[in-house]
Amino acid sequence: MSSLFQVPWSDYRPDLLDALWRTVSYTAVSFAGAVLLGLAVALLRLSRAWPARAVAAVYTEVFKNVPLLAIIFLSYFGLASAGIRLDVFTAGCLSLVVFYAAYLSEIFRAAISGVHAGQTEAGEALGLGKVGIFGHIILPQALRQALPGTNTMLVDLLKSTSLLVTVSAAELMSEGRLITSATFRALEVYLVISAIYFALCYPLSQFLLLLERRVRAGVPLSPWRRRRMRAARVLLAADIGTVRGDAHRTDRKEAAV
């Protein structure tokens, strides 16, 4: 067993930390872009204009049925052969964005469609416009329903950054390949890289699960909503105290009579 761990990891620590940072950067940038693009595609799928629905449907079906590795090759090598040269970071993020946006658009579309039509009618009765109804009524409820699938996509995207090793993106898997080439200790190196991925993905998945439970329980997440909730509780407690005081005084008057 002692012969298994012979790689001088202290020599590679700075490179591993840099690769870890690049992996997190790929994940954060790509997920933010995928969420925005996925929401836009979902809204197009729900549009009343059939050309918009057709374009969004074609996009979704194409990128859902093409392997991510092929998209990475097209973004980095294919576009370069057509005269469009992207750096590794841009090509990697672009590949992850267009791939995961297709899946997120389906999650968002299902969540938005799952909001009862009566909610829209209630917003119209309150005098809200289409933008107000969507932003204040539809979207908050849809986000709650979309949260489980979105969380799964985030963890999956983090793991999928390992495919960027094919374009030498300098993330964790690329650094593992370089260390293997220098030490010829493939088993040890890839065990350690796998452990690092697990140390990233498992806490993230547990945090997202906790977040999902808090959202489903109705716990306000933004500071603005928490302040409004505290203010409402203070007002409610004051009203209850006033009612109890009035009831107590009434009981005393009746007892005196």
C-alpha cells in the first residue's frame, strides 16, 4: 500500500490549486450563462408566435442530442478552421453554456407551465401588467419548482468540466494528465483527482439540497425579504398584544359589573 503513494504532491500543489480555480471559474461562468440562455429559450418555447417556438424547439432538440464532447471540438477546433479563433476559456464556457442551456430550458419551461393559470388571472385582477405578473407572481413560483432539476444540472456541469481536458483547458483533469505524464503514476494521480472532484461535488450537492428544503419550507432567502418578514412579525405581535389587552380589559369590566 505504501508503494501506491509516491507522487511528490507538495511539488504540484500550486499547479493543482490553479487548476482547481480554473475548474470553479469554468463552472460559475458557464452555469450563469446557461441559466440566462435557458430561461430565454424557455420563454421562446412558451411564446404565442410559432416562429419563436420553432427556433427554440430546434435549438433544444439539437443540443440535447449532440454529445458535449462534440460541441467542445466544434467550438475550439471547428470554429478555428472557419476563421473564428476562440481561446480555451471562451470555447470551453461556450460549449458548456449551449449544451446545458438546452436542458435547463426544458426544466424552466416545465416549471413555468406548472404555475396554475389562476395565478395569472389573479395578477390581472390586481391590475398588474404582463411583466409584473411574470416577475412577481409566475417566476418566483416557477423557480421553486425548477430548483431540484437546476441543482442537479449545476453539479453535473461541474463534473463535465473534466471533458475540457481534450482541449488542454488547464482544469483539474488536464493537470492530472500532466502529472501522470511526469510521474507515470496514473492510478495514484487519478485517484487523487477523483477525490478532489468528490470534495467539490458532494458538499455542493448537500448545500443545494439544504437550500431546496429551505425554499420549499417558505424561508425567505434574500435580506430584503427577511427584513419584511421580521417587520411583519413585529406588527403581528403588536396587534395580538393589543387584542389581548382589549380582551383583558373587557373581562375585567364584565367581572366588575
